[in-house]
Amino acid sequence: MTLIFILLLLLIFYFFMIRPQQKKQKQIEEYRSKLSKGDKIITIGGLHGKITDVQEKVFVIEIADGVKITIEKAAVAIDENEAKNAQK
């Protein structure tokens, strides 16, 4: 009986904690892979910019006229258009 209870608890933990987190992570990775040159983004640190170059693991973004920085793809938080839609 105790073994069944432990297995049931693990199953519930998987479906309510682990699986949704995996789905969310997959969505984030898919979103980042679809970003392309010209897209406006917001970084995790709060910088707003426009992608000027896409490389394998990094983006080059322009944060002001003539000011370009290189960031890791993992540093992209959300698209500006998505942020506006989320606020509505």
C-alpha cells in the first residue's frame, strides 16, 4: 500500500510540476529559434533593441543609433509585440 502511494505521488508530481515546465521551456526555445533580423526584442536585463545579426548562439542587437551589442540567445526574454499584447 505504501509503495502504491509513493508511486501515485510521483506520478502526480510529474504531471503537475515537471511536464508543464518542460512544455514551457520548449516554447521558449522555439520562440528564440524563430527570431530573425529586424525583430524587436527585450532582454532579460530589460534592454530593448532590434536584432541586426543572427549567429548560432548569439544575437547582435542595436539598442540606439549606431550602438550595437552582442547577447546570448538565452538572454532574450520577450518580443516587444508580445509584451504589448500581454499588457492588454
